[in-house]
Amino acid sequence: MNKMKKLTTVVLLLSLVAASCTKDFQAMNTDPNNTPDALPQQLLAPALVNTLTYNMIRNRSFNNELMQVTVNLSDAEGQPFRYDIPNSYSDYLYNGWYSQLTNFKDIYKIASGELNYNKSYMGISLICQSWIYSMLTDTYGNVPYFHSNQAKDSLNFQPAFDAQKDIYFDIFRQLEAANTLLSANTAIVAASDPVYYGNISRWRKFGNSLYLRLLLRISGKAEVADTCVKKFQYIVANQSSYPLIDSVGESAILRWTGIAPFNSPYLSIREQDFRTPAICSWFIDHLSNWSDPRIDIPTWGANNINRWDIAPYSGQYVGVPSGYSPGTGQPKKCYFYSTSSASTLMTEPLTGMMLNYGEVECMLAEAAVKGWIPGPAEAYYDSAVSGSIHQWLPNYNIPITTYLANADMQWDESASVDDKMEKIHLQKYYILFLEDMQQWFEYRRTGHPALPKGPGLKNGGVMPARLAYPVYVQSTNPTNYKSAVAEQGPDLISTQVWWQKP
């Protein structure tokens, strides 16, 4: 009996001790100087870095191969430069972009709350969401949009796929909201912003320039053409309300500083792998024929072994033709081919490209050619080329008219609309160098520039119109996957997305 009393007493004492240890535990172990939840200024830079990582890796291995910037010297199957796309390409961007949308949505949610209310972080979040969603839908077509990224809060693990038209018009609504939010010019933590370093007016210009890009992208679709053209015209005519990027210094670029976490994603690639693709002859021939100064800068260059080293042959730089047939061996036997040098391209600050000044001027040149806005188109065209050169070579001092005349690329007002479009988009091709999948998207929209077609192309020799959905989507979201395919068409790279269809 005495033993039982002693045991009871011990248990009681232990219970009291345990209670005293856990009482107010959460309060005692919460740092009063820091919030337990992430703040917008803590989420913005990592989300931007991660998004650009996905963009740059696929720009290099997918866009550049499709668009004849580089050529993988392989006879194996699954080579994008032959329009042969492995299923594994689908997962990387789909998963990566949706994961970063969660972060940007969290930024908006936190910044819209009473405790951390900040209109600028809200507006930046909406711009970045619009940017990512536009790349998603332009890559895959119909995708989850209105109910995406709701698994955590709403336990929606099987979101519906939304029609591309509906996605685009809601993106326009989001960009309108962002423009209004950013007009308040609310300060943010400058160190949290690796793109504009807290300059809110430049974020606003980026958002409206993105708006122009997307209006132009779907303007060829008859059912929405009038709406898009009128809005495009309104923005250009009312830049006090819709300011646009209007100088090289305002380009949206995350510049890699080499100081963590702002290390270029290219540094994650083994140097020997980074050197594997050859420069495509179509890409380098124009620069060589034009005596273009960009051929001699570190990222584009030819003459320095620490650059894109293009072996000189008879005083010229010779790349590899794209689309060659497997087994021919011709590029390896007949051409001195280049290899992308790791020593500068892997650390180049400007590779974090989002949207640049030259692109905006190309959009305006195209709009002027089509009669949407007052001209002359030549002025926009000259500014676009000049802007691209000065983006990479700030001290370049040859007049742009002299450069264009020497390159035989000067504007010809008497040319046909199609010839003018070819001239604009040939220059735009170089302006969009390194900018996620924009070269591919623009080629699908316009058919320009006129790329040569090699004998080894698959997919009927037709440029792929999209990526297939990741295979796992068929098993994890089967009902909505089947609905998307039924509406859009077969889940193949040859199926055109909504804005490509007549």
C-alpha cells in the first residue's frame, strides 16, 4: 500500500513538471523580433531566381535547339533540333512553373493582409503570376488556371484545365489590377528585389510591356482581334496611365552577381556538358555577314577562347546546320563547329532575361506596319536594333543607320508587309536571345523569321506547336485531363493551341 502511494506521488510530481515545461511553450519559443510566417520581402527573390532557373535551363536545351541557335551533335533519338521531343521535357517546366506560382500567390496573400499590407508587393506578384501563366499556356495550351495551386488551402488536388482564351483574358484583368496597385508607388525593401532594386515605376513598366506582348500574341485570332488591337492602341496612346519600358536600362533582367543566391543556373551544368552543343550555322551566319558587333562580346562572341568559340575557317565563322539526318555525319566531317564556352556564358549577368527594351520596340514596329499606331515603323525598328546592341555593348558608338546600311538590313518602306515582318522578326530573333521560350512562341505566332529546314526533321517537318502534358497528369487528374484533350485536341506536339488555330 505504501508502495502504491509512493508511485502515485511520483506520477503526480512528473505530471506537474511536464505541465510546467509545456505551459506557454509556444510563446516562450517564438522569437519576438521575427514573424513565424514568411514575408513578401523574403519570398520575392527566391521565387524569381527559381523561375528564371527553369526558364534558362529549358531555353538552352529546348528553345535554342528548336530555334536554330544551337545544334546537339548527336544521332540519338529525342533531339529537339529534329522536332523529336522526349516526354521528359514536359515535366520540368510544368512542375517548376507551378511550384513558383505557389510562392508568388503567397506573396500576394501575405501582402494583401492587414498586418503586411503593401500594394507594390501585390502588384509585383500579379505581374509575375501573369508572366508564368502566359508561359504555361503558350507551352501547353489549356492548363489549370482558376483553380490551380489550391491543394494546400482548399485540398483541390485535381484542378480543372481552363481554356486558353479564358486564361488570357483573366491575365489581362490581373495586369490591369497590377498597373493600378503599382501606381500608388508604395515602397518595398530594395534588397528583396533583384530585378529593379525597389524601383516600383519600372515594375509597372514591365507589367504593361508584358500586357502588350500578350495582346499582340493573340491578336491574330479573329474572334478577339478587334478587342486586342483597340487595347494595344489605347495603351500606346496613354502611356501616362500605362507606362512602358522605354530605355535599355529599364529592361526586366535579373542580373546574376555571382554572390549567392544570385548565381547563374548555368553553373549547375557540368562544363563538358555545357560545351557540347554546337552553334547553329543559321544563327552565326547572319552575325558574321552583318559584321555584327555582338559576335565579339563574351556571351555571343567568336574570337576569344573564353567565349562562344567558333573556329575560324578561311576567315569566316562556320556553325553546324540544324535538322541534319541521323547517321550522315556531315557536320562532324565538314564543319568546324563551335562549343559554348563555360567561362563567360555560365556567369554572364544578362542571361536572366525576362523582357527587354528591344522587344518592346519590335512590338511597336509591327503595330506601326499593321497600321494600328502612328509610324514611322522605321524609327521603332532602328530603336529595337540599337537597343539590343547597347544592351550588350553599352559603349557601342557607331550610328545605328550606319550599322544597318553596312549589314544591308536598313528599313525599306516600299517593301511588302510580309517582307517588313520578316525584317522585324529576324532582328527580334536576336533580341529575344536567352529569353525563355519567346523565340519559339513568336515563330509559332508569325512564321518569322524564315528558318531553313533540314532533311532529318520529324513531325512532318512542322515546328512543334506545344509540349505534351506530363504523363503523370493522366493518372493523377484523369477526368480533367480527358476533358482538356477533348476540347483542345490530341495530346501531341502537333496539336495547335487556341491562338494558333485559324
